[in-house]
Amino acid sequence: MAKTENYDLIVVGSGPGGYVAAVRAAQLGLQVACVEKEPRLGGVCLNVGCIPSKALLDSSEYFHLAKERLAEHGIKTGRISLDLAAMMTRKAQVVQELTANVRKLLEGHKIAIIHGTARLAGPDRVEVAANAADAAKDRLQTLQAKAILLATGSEPGALPGLEFDGRHIVSSTEALQFEAVPKHLGIVGGGYIGLELGSVWLRLGAQVTVMEMLPEIAPALDGQVRRKLQRVLKRQGFAFLMQTKVTGAEIAAKKVRVKLEAKGQADSVTCDRLLISVGRRPRTRGLGLEEAGVATDPQSGHVAVDGSYRTSIPTIYAIGDLIPGPMLAHKASAEGIAAAECIAGQPGEVNYDAIPAVIYTWPEVASVGLTEEQVKKRDIPYGVGTYPFAGAARARCMGETEGLVKVIAHAKTDRLLGVHIIGPRAADMIAECVLAIEFGASSEDVARTVHGHPTFAEALMEAATAVRKASP
């Protein structure tokens, strides 16, 4: 009979939620084991999500700048060519270094790292089966703990009739590792994943067509910012087929013929690769949730938790993409810290009103708090201030004048309700806005804060100043 190993906490999954939770729990004095089914730590984000996609976005942006923008700065480059294999090698190196850092972090906190596929075997037990590549394929390890934290993340959602084949009809995972630039990339879904990956391959020379059922892309964004983003991407070369339903696809002669329906009319688009990017679903298959009695939402598949991230089984917790809310790595990390603190008997919570969201197109889009549409729907009295990057000296110096900053504040208290940015360095600028909302700052607080000159952040200061000049 296999030996049972005992811990204070077993974390299932080593992504941004799992490994951060494991480290925090270890810091609080708990004996922790982290179970990961993949050979490398880091989860989806580090291996086939956030990190490799941003590495390719940065590389493709450099390629685009070299081809299209350096001449305006007086830099003559001559003929520019693409070495896609080298670009992919760099991406892989970035991933390898970061995943290695996660292993060092866990080992440094004396966290047991166990590779294998985990399954709940009770309220305090996890069975870990060896992976197929393991030399001891029949090994079954039993772990016991006072608490179990599920942090297995999510996986790409599929569509009926558009099943992934890994070559012609692909998920985001395969779209990160094409061996050649597709002549025509079709994308089903106008969310942030499709727009980011579309940007990568558009810059590298692909024709890109986005097919979206809704009348707008990125529906969670503030309307003004969303419309601006779509106009900018269209100018860059994106083709958008809005309010268009994809009804099926046929593969012939190494091409994908995508069947469409728009306004009651049938149509089609032929492309080399078809990326299905219609959202993600919680990765719960094989976890044994139902057998363990862990309640889930029958529609979404999300695990139900309380304010302490405890599931319907008091000793089992869940965080990140497994539970309701935006599927963001930094949300999972924040929840991992809070859950670890709750498990250790300390207060832990996440302010969901102060979680930023970023789309890494160029220009970047970043937001925190309420959109203008949400403020109106809640009948909150408000004021809006906007400022274009064209008016910011630093943006002029860099030739990056596209976009704006939008600040929304309560009309009576002046407290910040939301900030929405489309423009250069938006992903970094939003941090100041998150901090301001976290501390309950007013638009006047931001406006009176001295910002360095010349910086992109001055546009935020100016937008905050404009709030009090604008009428609701």
C-alpha cells in the first residue's frame, strides 16, 4: 500500500494563483505541497498564455517598427526580413527562464513539488497519478492535508462543428507556435485573446479577419474606448465581420472554408488557419469535484465559493479561473494570497472593484473600475474628464499620439469610479489608477498630484483635471 504524505495545505496547480498561494501559505508557517500535471511549473499563463503571447507581441511590434516607423525618426535600416524561428526561440527562452524562477521560488520556501495528475479522493485527500511520460507510469501517490486549494485554471472553449484539429482549426495554444506566418488568419471571437494574437500575426504579414456575433469587439470595455480601439485596429489592417455567426467550417486543400451567417444571409470566408477564441472554461475535468461533493455552476462550470474561497466542502478551497469573475492572472494571484491567509486563520480578501484589465494590442488598452455604461445603468451621478495623448509632450516626442485617457468620478463626492486608457504604456499607467481607486482617491487628488514632465502619465493628470470642468 502506497504511503500517505501529510501536509497542512495541498495546492493543485502551479499557475499564477497556485504558486503564489503556496508561497504565501509557506510564509505563514504552513507545510505545503504543490501538485502540477505538466512537466514545467507556471500553469497556462507562463507556458501557453500571458507570457509567450506578450513575448511575441513585443517581438512583432519591434518588427513592425523597424519596417514602418523607424524611418520617421531618421533611422535607415535597409531591407527588413523576418526570422520567425529565432522569434519563437526567444519566446521559448523567456518562458523557460520564468518557469525556472517559479521552481526556485517554491524550492526556496521548502514547498514540496509533486508532478502528476491530481484527483480529489475526499475532503482531506488528493490522489496523484503519474503522467504518461513518467518512468513509473503506474505510480499512485496519496496526499493528505488539513486543507486543499484548487487552482487548475482554464482551457480554451470550443464550438460545435469547429472542433480543434491543432493545425487548421486551432486554439490560442497552437496560434502561439505557428511554423510560418499564415497568409490569412481567421479569428472567431473579438475578445482580448483574439485581438492580441491577431495583432501578432498581422504585424508579421498575415491578413486577419475577425468574426464576431456581437455588434462590438471587447464588450467589457468602456464604449468610448472600445469604439476607438476598433477604429485603430481597422486602420492597422484588421477586417471585422460583426454580428456574424460562424455556423461551421470545411477543410480542403490545406484551407479552411468558414461558413457564416449575417443578417439572415449565408456567406463564407476562406483562410489558412482559423483561431477559435470565444472565451475559456474552468479546467475541472478529472478533478473529481462531483464525487467529492464540490458544488459547481451547471451552466458555466465555475466552482461555487464563499468570501473565504471555501467551496461547499469546508476543507476544499478554489481560486482563479475556476471561480466566477474575470479570467485574469493577477486576479488569481490576489485570490491565492487571500485564500492562503484565510486557510492560515488570518483575514484575507480581494477588492474586486480595483482589479485592472489590459489588452496588449498597440496602442494598449487598460481599465479599472466602472465603465460609463455601468455608471449610467446604476444611476450614479457622475462626471467625465478626457485627455488625448496627442496633447502629451512625451507622446509627441515618441510619435505615439494615438488614444486618450478617460476618468470617471462621482459627481457629488468626486471619488474615482473608473479610469479607461487607450494609448502607449496604458498597461503601466493603469497601476496609478488602481492604487487611487484602492485608496478611495478623488479626481482632484489625481489632478493635484505632481506628475513628471514629460511623461505619458501627464495625460492622466489632465484627464482628472478635466472632470471638474465637465458637466454630467
